Amino acid sequence: MGNHISLKNSSKVGIEIINNKHCEKRRNSFVSNIEKPECLMNCDEKIELISRIMMPLWYNTDPLTREELLYAKSIWIDIINNNVNNYKVQMKSGKIRGVSSCHEWFKKLYFERLYEVHSDSKYFFTNPDSENRFIDVFFKFAFTVLDDNNFKDKLFDLAETHCRRGIKACEYHIIGQAMFTTLQKVLGSKYTFDLYTIWTKIFSIMLSVIIPVSVK
């Protein structure tokens, strides 16, 4: 798992490295696959069209392999087990304060980033327990995208619940970008472009279920 990537400007939303070839491929595919004008589409076709429009630039339809998923999971386990060199270095230098584990540091950085770029999202997380549940549920779904036969049904139900709470399709982009940014900050040089690409695949699978629910 190869090339290291970094943030061009930490004040911007998410990672500013975009795979131009992938974006061009997606854009061309999107245009060529519109087979008829919107006025001739049925309801399901319109939902599909709007969903495709609403996907973020990093949306990735390339196949996710089991090896890639297991690698992403192993990195998360390293975070849980405080087995991240960047965390150890930052702790030793005294740059990390107010947390006692790499997992806590991850959550702290994630919600700091999320609230920075989308301040209204804090109203959906009323206390630390709700923040903890969100992180737990997110990674639970993320690591079952290839394993759980009921994955889509469970995520569909969760997306409907979020929709009733007023969470909009565009807000899921911010959730993903904040997650990518936090992984980069926590992992440091261990966060490679390959790992970033794997996470775009994982989150894209989740968005393929969530976004159509959100735009109905």
C-alpha cells in the first residue's frame, strides 16, 4: 500500500487531492449514460439521476476487494490498540492533550473537524455518548460492506431514520471528507494514497444506499 498523501490546506473541507483521471472517467460515464431526457423518466429513474448528481467528486465505483477491506480494518484496529506511530510520537512530544488513547484522539479530531466545516451538525450530537455511537456505527457498517447479506437493508433503515431527522444528502459528503481528513491527521505518513482510495470505495458503497433514500 503505497504513496503518501498530505493535505494541501487543512482549512479546506477534506483531502484536496483528487484523482483527476477517476473524476474525468466518472464525469464522462455520467454524461454518456443519460439515455433520455428527465421529462421522459419515471420516478425511480429520476431518483437514480438525482442520486448520481449528488455523489461527491471522490465517489468511487471501482470494485472493493476483500484484501483492501481487511487492510482498512487492520488500520482501524491499530487505532483502537494505540498502535499508531504518529500517535505515539505526538503523545511523547506533548502535542496531544485531553485524551488517553488513540481512539479518543481520533474521535476528538473528527468532531472538531466536522463542527468546523459544518457547525449545524453539532445539533445532531447532543452529548459524547451520541458521538461515540456515531463512530461505532459508522465503522461497523464500513467493515461489513462485503460480508453482511443484510448490509443494504440495515443501512437503508438507518438512512431513513436520518432522513426523518432532517439530515440531507449533501451532508454525507461532509461526513466522508471529515473522516478522510481525520484518518490522515491520526495516521500521518501511514495514510497513503492507496488507503485513501480504499476508503473512498468503502464510503461510496455506503453512499450508494444512503443517497437514494435521502433524495426521495
